[in-house]
Amino acid sequence: MSWSASSEWWLSELSSDPAYEQAVTPMLIRALSPQPEQLYLDIGCGEGRVMAVVSEAGARVFGIDLSPTLAALATKPAAVARAQSLPLKENSCDGAYTVLTLEHVPDHSDFFAEAARVVRPDGSLALVMNHPVWTSPESTPITDTDGEVLWRPGDYFSHGSTTYPAGEGSIVFHHRSLAALLNAAAEAKWSLEHVEEAPHHELDDQAGIPRLLACRWRLLP
């Protein structure tokens, strides 16, 4: 199922999921540290929920999404992407960010390279994503005989994918190890500045298991 076709499912999930307000967006703001008047590109902006928060810091925001339906709902300027390449000129943004998007991108190396193309030297890139511990094929929480919740890592070192139901269709989570992600970013000349890991914001019995990952990079000259 394409993201354009899944727009209705996405909006339904977002309207009832407190994760963005309670955990995801605050992590993004801490990682991005948006600066007034600077222009940030929201890659995979959806209906613009995060764009609105970034703009509250005085920053300028431009969004891009594969779904025309979602991009049209954004209150800030947004465009529709036709492929994984970004329809922007080189060095056209002060920074970029993406929220719960990279795990759905088939080629993570291309993602970091494209972000480096459109962001100016010394600009920033921030992301929040499902932690790679969660996205590895067959990974899952398990409960032992004493009731303690542990984590089965599955095939963490593979670069596989997992398909999950999404309304009447499905979505694909592409798994890459943390090392693969950081190395791909480094190859595109992104210098790591900030890392934050967090557990599920509502599951106390999984407080010791990472669920979300946030990072910020600086683009080297």
C-alpha cells in the first residue's frame, strides 16, 4: 500500500495516539533545537503536526510528503514528493528533520545523501525514529515466569523488513542496525552531535527497553 493510499489510516491513527504530543515531538525539538528565522525542511511532514510546533520557535518550515492528501492538510507550506529524491535545490535549507519516517525509507544511504545535498554546509539534520532494537525482524517483548518483561532482539544485524497491518492495507518497516545508520550518515558528511534514547512512554513494564531514538547531525563543509 502506498503512503498516498494510506492517508485515511494515518489520520485515524494520529487523532487517537498521544505519542506525538507526549514523547515524539518533544524529542524532536530537543534534537533539532530550531533557531528563529532559519528554514527547516520537514521530510515526511504528513499533515503538518510537527511543522506547527517547530514554527512556534520562530523558525520557518517547509514540508514535503509522498501523500498529496496529507500535504494539502498542512497549515505551513508543503509540497508533494514523487520519489525518494527531494525536489529542492542544493544548499536551499538551514536544516532538515524527519519524524518516524526513516524506517519506512528503502534506502537509508540515499536519504542521508539527499539531505546533505539540500542542506547548506554547517546546517543540521535531526530525526526521531523507532529504535533499531524494535524494528529488527521477529523482535518482540517477552514475559518470563516471574512476570519480568524482557526483549527478544530478533535478527538485529540483518537489513530485513517487517510488514504491519495498516487499516485495509499494510506498511513496511525497513530495519537497519544502529551502526549501519550512523555509518551511512558519516559517509554523507554528517557529524553526529546529539543522541537520545527513550522507552515506550506509556509502558512502565518496558521502561528498560529502548523504543525511540533521536539524533542530530551537523553537515561538514
